[in-house]
Amino acid sequence: MLKAQQRLIDSTVNMTIGNHSVKHRGGDVSEYYHATCVCKVDWNNRIVHFDNGGYSTPSTTRVINGYKEYFVDDLGYEET
């Protein structure tokens, strides 16, 4: 996982680090890469959704895989 991703996951406020950002809305958190929402997390129901927004680039895939490793593999969230 990229260092920026870990900082955004640990964040409790909306913030941007380079091309990465996070937006908090109640119990939901949206993780963005280049203004594309690549990961939506429902903390209350332990559900996570990934979307590359049509950008099948290696960098977008790497970002999504970082979030997938953390939320699905490490924390056991359900992927939709």
C-alpha cells in the first residue's frame, strides 16, 4: 500500500495528498485517485466497493489493489 493511502485511511477529516484524496460523509468514506472515486467504504456495514472509473492503467490498478488488500484481505470487509 502506498504511504499516501495509509495516511488517508487513518484520516478522520477530508484531505488531499498529491493525486489522492478522501471524503468523509457520515459512516461512508470515499477514496479518490485523480478525482475518480476508486474505493467507497461503508464502515457501519463493513462493505467496500471498488471502481476504476474506466481507467485500466497500472497506477489505478495498484491503488485499488492497495485498498483491496487493506479492507478485504486484512479487515475482512465484504466486496460488492
